[in-house]
Amino acid sequence: MMMTVQVSKSVTALDKIDLDAPIFDPGAFRLNDEQAGIITTARELGQTVFAGRAAAYDRDAKFPTENYGDLHRTGLLGIAIPKKHGGLGAGYQTYAIAAAEIGRYCGATALTWNMHVCSTLWSGPLADDLDMDAETRAEHERRRAVHYKRIVEDGAIYSQPFSEGGAAAAGSVAFGTEAKPVKGGWIVNGKKIFASLSGHADYYGVLCTEIAEGEKASRRNTLYLALPAQSDGVSVVGDWDPLGMRGTVSRTLLFKDVFVAEDAALMPRGVYFQAAMRWPHMFLTLSPTYVGLAQAAYDFTVRYLRGEVPGTPPVKRRMYPTKQIAVAQIQIKLEQIKTIWFQAITEARANPTKEQVLRAYAAQYSAMEGANEIATLAIRTCGGQAMLKSLPLERIYRDSRCGSLMLPWTAELCLDRIGREALYETGESDE
Ligand SMILES: Cc1cc2nc3c(=O)[nH]c(=O)nc-3n(C[C@H](O)[C@H](O)[C@H](O)COP(=O)(O)OP(=O)(O)OC[C@H]3O[C@@H](n4cnc5c(N)ncnc54)[C@H](O)[C@@H]3O)c2cc1C
């Protein structure tokens, strides 16, 4: 499972290193050279740099600031930014696989990087698929160039707080965070919980509802605004001491009469709502991290049972039939996750078919629940010494447990939607 690769100097000072094989072999999964190159950069960075820092970020619940410096240096901060704006120009599939490779070595970095990248993916290739009149599109093009320049040139970091503790993040009602239109922009008031990158992002990509005087809140009027973190009226409150994904620093954000200029819009009016309706795979982007964690639990198990984990005695455990069966079960589960997930990320597009949407829910469920099932099995199989905090497995286990809680596609909501949408066509009821 190991291969020796010449690592680029831009990533590491080492001349030669044993790199893990890619999760998705470019030949087997028909990835082109450009895709493979970007994904390799992510894997090299993850294995040679991020893996070594992950334990400290986790232990101290500290944001991986140093990793973001490296993501900027290697161009990965602008992975989904079009080339004409100085980014790597990666599409959805390439980003998703690169994120899985990062998640394999540091879950918290991959998950927060997802929030950042979505600011560019949703305003970029995804928005290009949606309807806008020519004037709106030209204005959007001008605005997004401002965001892209900040990221590419200055290393600006964006977050994506939408959770509020109620039904809004589940997609059922309008966001409670409100944006009141005023001359030149909006005044924003509200609260976001679990806001990863709080206190560390330069811009908070806030989902909120535009409400003019006397109007009622409607999901159609959702705005997606990049609010400068240093704005007057923004505060980060509460502590952060969770089970897993500790480096995400997902504290609470408060907005009190925060003025946000018109140029802050990451999507034009009405386009977020259109995206949520027509581009559902936009909500599958939290899953790559967990595909990476599933692979990490498998990698660890094989190495551990072979007696090859650095820092542990070279005791082999691979000769026991029960352990071989467990590895087989883990491998089967991993291949199942990879296969459905790869298919789902490959067919992400505007106006997917019903079958593709159901598959996307199933892929999300499989990755989120499956990563933790694999980690659970890995702990049982490797045994007591394997779950010590000096080794990564117990962190992988804790991080993987968080996947199924991610709104709007929690494991429960995926089950709800698959069951309902499989049995009812649009507009059908039993009344
Ligand atoms: C490590 C971590 C990082 C996170 N980072 C971010 C981030 O960067 N940005 C962000 O926006 N969020 C983030 N989240 C939040 C996450 O997406 C969820 O919003 C959060 O976990 C929900 O917590 P809750 O206790 O409000 O959940 P719940 O109470 O389960 O859900 C909230 C509401 O959703 C609705 N709901 C839930 N389940 C169902 C159901 N089965 N049927 C119908 N309605 C339902 C209900 O109205 C419920 O009150 C993060 C979470 C974690 C654990």
C-alpha cells in the first residue's frame, strides 16, 4: 500500500518519502493528470506536514493556523477559484477528492477547509450553472473577483456559519439572522452556533434573510454575505471543548447591528435559494473529510496489525483469523463508501435526476456513518494499546463521530428524505 514518490520541494524539504497510495487511484478512477496533480499536492501536504501537527490541534482545541499558511503557499486555499483569477481552477470532483486526502491526515483542517472552499465553489462553478440575467451575472463576476483576489493574494480565510440551533440550517424555515437593506448594503443582526473558524477566519460567509421593513421572512430571500471578521458589532462568544473535530474552533458568533457593504455578497439575491433547490450536491461537501477519516482508520489498522506503526513495538497481530476477518469487513465497508461517494461527487451538477439526488443522500449517509463504523471496528480489532492518545486512532474515532451531525444533511435527515422521496413523487400526498 506504500509507494515511493519524489515529493516536490514546495511541499517538503525531504528529498524522498514513502507516500501513502492515493485513496482514489487516478488510473482506476479515470482522473486526468491535472486532477491527479492537485490531489497529490493535497496528499503530500497532509501526510508530510498536517499529520504531524494534528494531535496538538486536537489536544488543545486549537485552530490549525499553520496549516492554512501551507494551504495558501501551495495554492490549495484557492483550489476552486478559476484559473483566470489566479486559482487552481479545480471542479467539484477534484476538490472533493483533495479534501478527502486532507481529512485522512487532519480531520479538523479538512472540515474547516471545506467551509472556506465552499465560499469559492458556490460563488464559482456552482453559480455559473444557475440562472442570472446578464446584468446580475456581470455584477456577480465583479464581486467574486474581489473575494478571489483576497484569497489568492493575501491568503484570506472564509468561513461558512449557517447553523442557528433551530430548523433553518435543516432547510425548513428562513434563517433567523436578518439583513435589513440600508443605503450601500445591509445591517445584520443575529446569532450563529457551531461557527467553525470563529475568531480565525478573515470573513464570515453568513447565511441570512433579507427582510425589508414590514416584510415577512422567506427562504427565497436568503443572502450569502462575506462579513469582515473585524467589523464593529461582531463578537465570538462561548467556549469550545467538544468530543471531536476540536481544531475547528466552532464557537458562537454574534452580530449586533453590523453594517455589511453590497460588495460583500458572495451570491446575488435569490441565487442561494436557487442553488439549494437546483444544485443539491452543494450540501454533500461536508462528506469528503469523513471519507478521508474512513481511509485513515483502515490505513492505521493494516499498519498496526502488521506491527509497522511508528512508536509502537513491532508486534505482529495479523496472523489471527478474527483480525483478518475484521480487516476484510473494514475493507469491504471502505470500498462501499468510496464507490457510492465517488459516483455521487462525479454526478454533482445542476438539476440532477431524482435517482442522483437519492444517491447523494445515500453517499452522505454512507460516508458519515461508515467512517465511524470503520473507526469503531478498528479500535476493537487493534486492541487496547491502539487507542492510547499517543496514536491517531482514537482521534479518528472521535472526529468521525461528528460527521452524521452536520446539517442540513445529518444522517437522520438523509434517512428521512430517502424514505419520503422514494415513496412520494413531488406533490403527492395520501389526503
Ligand atoms: C465539529 C462541528 C463543526 C461544525 N461546523 C459548522 C460550521 O462551520 N457552520 C455551520 O453552520 N454549522 C456547523 N456545525 C453545525 C452542524 O451543521 C449542525 O448545525 C449542528 O451540529 C446541529 O446541532 P443542534 O444541537 O442544533 O442539532 P439538532 O437539534 O439535531 O438540529 C437542529 C434543528 O434541526 C432540525 N432537525 C434536526 N433533526 C431533524 C430531523 N430528523 N427532522 C426534522 N428536523 C430536524 C430541528 O428543527 C432541530 O431543532 C458544526 C458541527 C460540528 C459538530
